[in-house]
Amino acid sequence: MPYVPIPLPSRVEIEKNEALKVAHDYYTHMCKRHSVRNFSKEPVSTEVIEKIIETAGRAPSGANQQPWHFVAIKDQEKKAKIRSAAEKEEKAFYSSGGHDEWISALESIGTDASKPHLTDAPWLIVIFAERYGLNKDGSRRKNYYVNESVGIATGFLISAIHNAGLVCLTHTPNPMKFLNSMCLRPINEKPIMILPVGYASADATIPAASTNKKPLDEIMSVI
Ligand SMILES: Cc1cc2nc3c(=O)[nH]c(=O)nc-3n(C[C@H](O)[C@H](O)[C@H](O)COP(=O)(O)O)c2cc1C
């Protein structure tokens, strides 16, 4: 497509003296986001999931290639198959003995090989990254900044989930190649993570360690 400049189609108009309050309100809203591993079985409509994924699709991407695909799963049988495959990988990981440093880094998060959230949550969103594009003749087209672009889209997705009053978990079974065949995705796509999405159960807990966030002066410097 040739370069065609158009006038900026939309702006968020905020009075300059309101910016700090608006920024602070958004910060407060985002402080209420937590990774949740205990889901209620309360359903979430397909329309809500569609709108959340549509929001993720508004993320910036290298050369606007949008190298992502989101598979939304509500089928209970499919979720059970994914849980069983993920738990098999996790059992191998936790009992391998070769990942001691990694496993001790996870200690304060309290995770183990059991993944009930994969069947309790009403939806699983599986995120795929398109490593390279495929032309109609089967030749490959290079995609640029795939990891960065999919990471940003995932951030949009998590923010949209939170904004709709829902919770999720960024779950990364390792390895997760099994997700391609289960989600019917082609080999040029790589599974990045599974997000169980739904409402937090009434008795949901989170690891205390996860609330420990670095202060601003540690994550920011001003020049
Ligand atoms: C890339 C990535 C992978 C993660 N993988 C897992 C996972 O496989 N299982 C899990 O229980 N949590 C996983 N987490 C969640 C983190 O443990 C969680 O984000 C962290 O403890 C901070 O908690 P918070 O999200 O509530 O702020 C992952 C998070 C990220 C960003």
C-alpha cells in the first residue's frame, strides 16, 4: 500500500490541568489488577471476549504487520484436553531436577504442576505470534519485531480484561508446542501463552509476593 497521509482521526481530549488526575486514576485502576489463579464458574459472554480481543488488535506493531492471533476457547472438553497436556508438561518441569533456580524463583508465587484454572475459567485465550507470514504461493514473508508487537498486544488484552471487571492469568506452560494442533493453528505461528479469563472466585487468593512492586525511583530515571 502506498504512503497516504490522513488527518489524525481521533484524539483523547483532556484539559492540561486534568492530566495528572486522569493519569493517577488510571494508575489506581491498574493497581487493582492481579494475576488470579482461582476462578468462579460464572460465564462470560462471547461478545465481551470479542470486544476484549478487538481491543488487543488495536495495539501498535512493527510495520503494522499485526503478527498475532487469539484463539478463544469456551468448549469444556477442549479446555480439559489443554489442561491435561499442560499439566503433563508442568509435571515433567517440576520433577526434572534441571530447573532448580527457576523453581526456587517460583517458590514465593506458590505454583505447582496442578492447573485447575485451565478448566475452571469460562474462557481460555491462547495467544499466537506469527513468526513469519505465508504468501499465497507458499513463500515466506518476514515479520518484524514479532515478540515486541505480541507483547504489547498482550498488554492491551490484559488491560481490556481488567477494564471489563474480569481477571486473568498469564500462564506459560513450557514447552507449549502442543497448542498448535489443539488450536488448529499453522506452523508459522508460535504459541506465546494461555490466558484463562473469567471472574475471580469468592475465595480467591493471590501470593503476597506478587504485590511487591518496585518503586518508581527504581524503575525510572530522568535525564
Ligand atoms: C510472561 C509471563 C509468564 C508467566 N507465567 C506464569 C505461569 O506459567 N504460571 C503462573 O501461575 N503465573 C505466571 N505468570 C504470572 C506471574 O507470576 C505474575 O505476573 C507475577 O507474580 C506478578 O503478579 P501480578 O501479575 O498479580 O502483578 C507469568 C507472568 C508473565 C508476565
